[in-house]
Amino acid sequence: MFRQFGRKRVDQVNKDYFHVSNEALQQNNNLIFWKTVKQRRCSSRPYNISMDVKSRSDFYRSAMRDSGSGVLTDVQLDIKDMGSRKYNTMCG
């Protein structure tokens, strides 16, 4: 669920990030296009552009690694059973 929510949020941010500049380009509005480009270049968003692919993949691998005990709670077991039943009825 977290990954699904995170993916939706990232997609929305990317859509919002490029939407204004794409609209300006389609409408041939150079003033708005270059204004958004300049604002984004001066953005205070911290990112490390010099980070190589290997270190980035190691970072996300360690961040997404499941460090839980592997034991499901009663609520999680109920959800798993309900999902299994619905899946079996759809397949059967």
C-alpha cells in the first residue's frame, strides 16, 4: 500500500512539475515557459546530481528492504485470507 501511494504521489509530482511548461510550449507562450524553467533552476530542492547509479541503487535497496519480523498480525492475516478467497473464487 505504501509503494502504491508513493508511486501515485511521485507520478502526480512529475505531472505537476512538467504540466505548466508543456502547456506553455503548446500555446507558444515563451514568457511562461522560460519563467518556469528559471524558477525550477533556482529551486531549493536538495538533490545530489553527482551520485552514481550504483550508490543510488544501494541506497534504495537498503531503504526498501523489509526489516520486519516476518510475523503477520491478526488483522494482516485476515486481509491475506480475504484476498486469497477472492482470488480463488475469481480463478475458479
